[in-house]
Amino acid sequence: GLALLLGALIGHFSSNFQVVFSTASIIAAFACSTLIGVAFGFLPARNAAQLDPVEALARE
């Protein structure tokens, strides 16, 4: 309810506002999100793959 009202108010008062997306900003956002995905997905998985399975299960 509140988000819909806030969106309608912003839309009403900013009708002259124009959003411009450049190719460079889209590429930068894609590269940044890819690097974050690799850092927080691949690196912990690689570290877990290097563990001895018996030792990893013994810690639980």
C-alpha cells in the first residue's frame, strides 16, 4: 500500500525526469555483478572442495 502510494507520488512529481542508460554503465554493472558472484560463489566452493571429506564431516 505505502510503496504504491509513494511510487504514484514520485511518478506524478517527476514526470519531466528522464532516465538515460549508457552502454558503459550497463557493462560496468554487469562486470561488477559477475565479479561479486564469482567471489562469493566460486571461492568458498573451491575452498570446500579442497577439504578432506572425513575431516569436514567430523567438524559437524
